[in-house]
Amino acid sequence: MRKLAMLGLAVMFLAAPAILADQDLPEGQSSAAISITGMTCGKCCTKVETAVTKLDGVIKVEADYEKNVAMVVYETDKVDVAKIVETINSETSFKAEVEKETAS
């Protein structure tokens, strides 16, 4: 029973970025999965999240170094995914590119 509970928690944890990307977003918001190479730890994730959060229009950022991805929810009238990728590439030592984008 304990193994089953642990498996359930693992599935929920691993599915969180996918849920963020596919959620129903309000009008004017989009989400993007951004592939990032070079992250190796939690501090790397914090660097990405800090850089992206500074952009006007970014609502939420969740970086995951194990999956090499950052999930970003943003307001489409204030920022676009190209600017988010540019910010990661210029303000961190990591390489970013768009993996998947979902518009409302």
C-alpha cells in the first residue's frame, strides 16, 4: 500500500508542469514550455525563474532542472515567448528554446 501511495505522489509531481501548460487560461494569457539546457540544480532553476519573473506580463514560472524545462504563463499583450527565451539566453548561462506554446 505504501508503494502505491508513493507512486501516486510521484505521478502528481511529474505531471505538474504538464498541467500548467494545458490548463484553461483566461483570455489574453498563454503558456509555454521552454526547453532549457545547462541547468543542473535547484539554484539553476531559481536563476531562470528570477530572470523571467522580472519581465512585465509574466504571471508564473516553474523551472525543472531534471526535465530541462521551464513552464511559463504570461499575458500576451505585455510579453511574448520570444522575449522570454531571449531573457533566459541573455541573463543566465543557459540555452533556451520554445518547446510548446498554448494560447487562450
